[in-house]
Amino acid sequence: MTRVAILGCGYVGCELGRRLADADDHAIWGVRRSESGLDAIERAGIEPVQADITEKDSLEAVPDVDWVVFAASAGGRDAEAARETYVEGVASAIEAFGERGRSPERFVYTGSTGVYGDFGGSEVDEGTEIDPATERQEILLEAERRALELTGEYEMAGTVARFGGLYGPDRYRLERYLEGPVTEGHLNLLHRDDAAGAVAFLVEQTEDLGEVVNVVDDEPVSKHRLADWLAAECGVEEPEKRTVEERLADEDLSEAAKARIAADKRCSNGKLRGLGYDFAYPTYREGYRDAIEAYRD
């Protein structure tokens, strides 16, 4: 039986755990820092564990496992919180499990396509050179380095799954696009079910990838195009649009927020497709169908 620890077992982690738990040959532990998330883990059919991923001693509560999936999120908090969660958390987790007598075979870190920053709407892939322009980009890139390099010191196979913009049940946010205003730029979307499905696919690969894989759907889409399509499908008027320059004119924006708004790129999923992953929701058209039907009802 394959033993799996999901660190930061939340929106994607619980779905991943459900999928793996449905297979008879997996034992799953879901780890959350706060007690409030443990019930959701248990409802997903996963053994809940309360532990702080940034503290090695705390992770002693998690038993020995074969695979570790680091799916923790710093949310919308500041750069310091991101550094603590991603950089320090990844290192803490690798060391905590690696220093045991029986270290895991695999370690998958769920990163973010936000690491790319702004490419003026051009296509990017895993081979694109990244020159961080913000502190958050530096943090995301450093976390990836640790996930790939530090794992090697403990003979683990490290993989980075760069997630696009997550959406799905409870996170469709239709009102954002239907009511507007909608700022121009591209979205690199990823349905929650494919986020979980792709990680399950990657962690079960027979070959040690030891590299970065973009996890986004087949079709990067203009925000304006998505908004207009959703409006048409929902039977409402097209929302108000605005340019990046108009959005950046808002005086209340922080420098970090301005950088996120200005960042524009189209991420390729060619590597993931080449490995053989088959998307449940290959584009936004399939992914938003349930939300559209619920809205029209």
C-alpha cells in the first residue's frame, strides 16, 4: 500500500485525497495547521493530522510515507507570509521527512504560474527564462529551487507542478465577470478537478521527473473574451471593460497588486500533455458549464 501525506490539505488537497482514497492501494493523511479544516479532511475520507508545516518538530505527528504532496497556500497574504509558507515550509517539510530512517520516494510541490511575471501576453513554457521583477516572484522561484534541489540531498524525486488560476466548485466567481468591470489580460485557468488529477498523475509516474511541469488547461483566454462568453451563456449583457492602464490608475493599489495586474502571459501545457495527462476540463467552456447551468436555473 502506498502511503501519502498531503501538506496543506485544502481546496485541491481534499480533492486529491478523495481520488487517491478511492483506490484500494493508498493510505492518505491530510495535514492542516488549524483545527478548523480537519473536519473537511475527514469528510473527504482522509486521515486528518493537525501540524504546522513550517516546523519540523510539528511534522513528527505525520507518519512515514512514500509520497509527500506540498499543497499549502499563503492565500492573499503579504510577501513575508508567502516566504514562510513556501520557502521555509518546503524546506521544513523536505528535511522533516528526509531525515527519517525511511524517507519518501517522491515530493511534489504545487507552485504557481505567477512565478513568470509579465511577458506582455507572449507564450511561456517550462524552458522560459525567468528574471524575477517582484519579491513574490523571487519567493516562488526560490521555493521551486528547494523543491527540486533539496529533495535530491535526501534521495527523493522532486517535482514542481506550476498551477494556473484555480476555479471550480465554490470558486467560480461568476459575478466578477458578469458584473464587471473586467480588466484586460490573459487567464491561464485550471479547474480544481484537473489540479488534483494532474498531481495524482504526476506523483504516480514511473520515471523520476525531477523538473517543473506547467499545470494549466489547453486554452489561455483573454479576460474580456471569457467575460463576454459567460455573459452570452448566462443570458445577460456584456460587462464593462477596462484597460490595464485604467485599472492601474486606482490610487489604492499596492505595488504588489500593480505588478499582478500588469503581469500578462499565456502558459503552455505541452509538457503535461506530452506526458499523457488527459484533462477532464480542457478549456473554460467545459469547466464553467456547471456554474452556468446553476446560474440560469
